[in-house]
Amino acid sequence: MFEVKTDSSINSSFAVNSPTTPISQSARSDEPDATEHRERCYVCYRPKAACFCEVIPSIDNRTHILILQHVKERFHAFNTARIVKQALQNSEMHVNQTASLAAARLPLHESTGVLYPGPDAKLLSELPVGDRPTQLIILDGTWHHAKTLMRDIPALHRLPRYCLDPAAPSTYRIRREPTESALSTLEATVDALRVLEPETPGIDELVTAFDRMIDDQVKHPRQIGRLRRATGPPRPSVNIPSALIHDIDNVVVAYGEASFGAKGKQRAVQSPVYWVAQRLGTGESFECAIEPESPLRSSFLQYLQLNEQDFQQAFSVEAFRQAWQDFVKPTDMLCVYNESTGRLLGRVGASPAPSITLKSVNVHAGSRKLHNVIRSLNLTPPKVPQKGRAGARLANAIAFAMYLHRHAMAASSR
């Protein structure tokens, strides 16, 4: 069983802004004067007193790194692509407006790919050695900029896409990332090189330079020497992912049920048997029963609030992967309540889209169980066409995601 439906009842329109923004602070009367701002290193682009160029290593990397940078990132004080370009001897960076980059003749190699997550992206770490790219394209900018570059540069559409499986969240504390799995340009490049050429010396030292920049800035909360002050409405005080604030139309809320599997087999390695999702901007819904590895017991079906008829036309794993890939768009952001839900896709080889984990949002001080959050916030879940326990949990996740969006917009308007 597989269905895609459209429900216009939750269709709405929201402005799209940059989801990755520097953490701003209020202006202070004791900030340094203009002469201090002019004393700047034009290599790392930090104030000379905070220059960290001496810790940036020189790396003789084998894989050619081509950075396509959105012009708005060029002079950002905390941009990490400059560090990458300075460190990697086998690299180049092209900076321009998207339209100009789209019209330019990019220096592409015969074996090249773009580091960009999505349903058709392959994990770099799972590629056979002979299939690994000799050139890797990195898109540098906010998540919104990266999506625009990917969408509007035709040369990128013909290239294979690769993604990473970061072992830990980004440590980029001085800029907000849109999701838990999002990395800065430097972190993404380092993770990619660790996979492609782990024997190359100097890669870990590049992380040291990155940490030095962050530590120096954290020690100076007044942001001495910053290039610009943040404008516009204040950001909400809680850690609401930017996609839920600025790009809600492209958020796809999803939930998956996993089988218990054989006795003694850890649940952590189970595959999904039922997957549901809904795109908030259009109301399009996805519902798919997936063939289990072993027959589902009647007691488990009752737990799922489903029956044998719901699995009579269940999709094979391969058919589910294709159906999910057809449903998810390159601009989508996957939204799940628990990290384990997103990992279910990886268990069947369906690369997840960039994801948001709602449970990590610190907006509720009580129980972290979703049904308790819904009850305590007095939220009314929307009606959804999906069946069973999965449909009910999807409705709860949608209600919480929309609550966070409204909460953030209200905070920004104060």
C-alpha cells in the first residue's frame, strides 16, 4: 500500500530567509571605535589581534576541492571556506552571484561530484574505492544559499551527489546551523577528506584552526572587530530550527514504525515496516506499508493499530526507496520527533533529506514524550489521512512543528 495525497487545509505561504545566521548581540556603548575595525587580517579576515593564520596548516590533499561560494558569504567574519581554501593546496574557490556561477564554465574534472544531501545522495563512506570522486564540489553559504546554488546551476544537476554521516553534531557555536546534522563548510570538507584520503597529513590540524577561531570568539562576547551588526527582528530565545521559522513550506514531517524482528535481535537495527509523511506547504501526504523481514504477529499489528489487510499490498524495500525518492524534493527538509525515526531510512538504504529533530528543541520543560508535550501545550493535532498509530503520531508531530513556527514568528514580532 502506498498513497500520496494532497490536503490544502494546511497550505500556507511564508517568507523564506537565510536559515543559518550569526548569533547576534545587542549594540554596546563600549564597543571599539572605527579605527579598531580597520586593523584586520585580510587572509583569515579576523581582527589582527585575533588572527589565527599561524595555526592554519598547509595540506597537500589529493582530492581537488572546488568551493562555490555565494557572494553574500564572501566577507562574513566567521566564514570557514576561507580557511579551507588557505589550507588545501589542491583547491579553488569561485565566488559570485548564483546567476553568474550558473553561466560560468566551471573547471570540472572527469570524476567529480557535489557534496549535497538528499534522497539520491550516496554516502561517501560506502563508496567502493574505485568509485570515489577525484574532485568534490562544496557549496558555501547558508542552507538557503546552498539550495539556491544547487537548484540554479545546471552543471550541478548532471553530477552525482554525495553525503556524509557525521559522528557528532557541528561544533560551530558562533553560527546557528539549521539542523543537528548540518556542518560548516570546514567541518564537511574535513569529514569528506577523512573518508577519501585518511592518510593525508594535516587534516586534523585544520580542525584545530577551526576550533581556535571559535574559542577566540567565545572569549570575546562583544564580538570586537565584527564587520557588521545584525539587523531585523530579534531571533526567538529557544533553539527552534531555522527551517521551521523561514522555510516551513518545504518541511516534510515524517514518522516510521519499525518491526521487532527476530528474538534477541536489537531493535536498533530493525527496518521500517510503515512510513508516513506530510509536506506542510502543500498538504501532500505519503503512506507506505513495507514488507517486513518476517511475518508480523497479530499482537504487534494490534499495537500498530493496523491489520493484515494493510500489508497485503506492502511495497518491497526497493519499491519503497523509489517511492520515497519520488516524493521528497531537493528543497525539502525532513522533520522527525526522534533521531531514531530518521535513522530508519538509512536502514533500508534510503538516504534521508537534511533533517530536523523536534525533540531537541528546548521549548518544553516537562516530559519529552510527544503526547505529553501535545497535552501540556494544549495543542489540537490536525486530521491526517494516514492510518493507525503512525498516523496519530504524525499528527502530533505536525501540531508541534506548527506550534514552534507560530512561537518563533510571535517572538520575532515583539
